[in-house]
Amino acid sequence: MIGFIVAGLVIGALARLIKPGKQNLGLLATLLLGLVGSVIGGVVASLLGTGDIFELNFLGFIVAVIAAVLLVGTAEAVVGRRRSVNR
């Protein structure tokens, strides 16, 4: 479980580094988006038969990072829209 959380944090941090521009997400949001990306990557890898959902493998890691980048972009769009409405 601790390894899964650490992997989620690493994947979330990588997603923030890969996505261009400034993100206004905190550490907790990064962790949560990285964890969701990890689960998505694990599910895709499991469906392709390369490993278990919670097993760290190359394909699952790549898919997890891509999913986390998309999630960070989506979260930024939602946060940006809320901030522009509140002004």
C-alpha cells in the first residue's frame, strides 16, 4: 500500500513535469491524480495481460503517466473555470 502511494506521488509529479505551463495544484491533488493514473495504468496493463492491477510494470507505468497528464490537464481546466467564474 505504501509503495502504491509512493508510485502515485511519483507518477503525479512526472505528469506535472510533462504537462507544459504552471499548474495550480497542491501536493494532495498531485498525489490523488497520480494514484488515479496508477489505477488506470494498472487496469489497462491488466486488460492487456501484462500484469496485475497493482503490479508495477513498464506498460502500466507509461499508461499511468499518460493518464495522470490528462487528469492534471482536466483538473486545471476545472480549477481555472471556477476561478474565472468567481471573479
